[in-house]
Amino acid sequence: MMAMLTLLSTHTEEVVAMAALTVRGLDDETKARLRVRAAQNGRSMEAEVRAILQDSLAEQPTFGGLGTRIHERFAAEG
């Protein structure tokens, strides 16, 4: 059975932006795990997917390559 999930997200600043995302082909086991995880966190499935996406795509610090790390290490010494 094909599960379908539609998401609507809003960002509140001066301008309200809305995006819709449809996930097709989500297997029943994944959908069931999502439903359980959402319930454990006191959220709807839609809110849970939104939280998962926001957490996984949150800006992560960049560490640069080897040259950058060497430069940063010795920059204080001149």
C-alpha cells in the first residue's frame, strides 16, 4: 500500500512563505514508526516530519580542509 504524506510549512517574519512537500512511496512500516515517534513527542505526523527535517538540515559548523585547520592552528603565532 502506498502511503502519501503532504506537508505545509510556514515561516513567520515579515513575509510568510509556505512550502508543500508530498512524499510518495512511503512504506507502511516507516509510516507507522513516524506515527509512534510523533505521538511520543506529542506532535502530529506533519509536525514530526517538519521537526525531523529542521533538525537534520540545521546549519552545522564547517571544519574546513587540512590547510584551513593548519592555518587556524598557527595563525596566533604569526
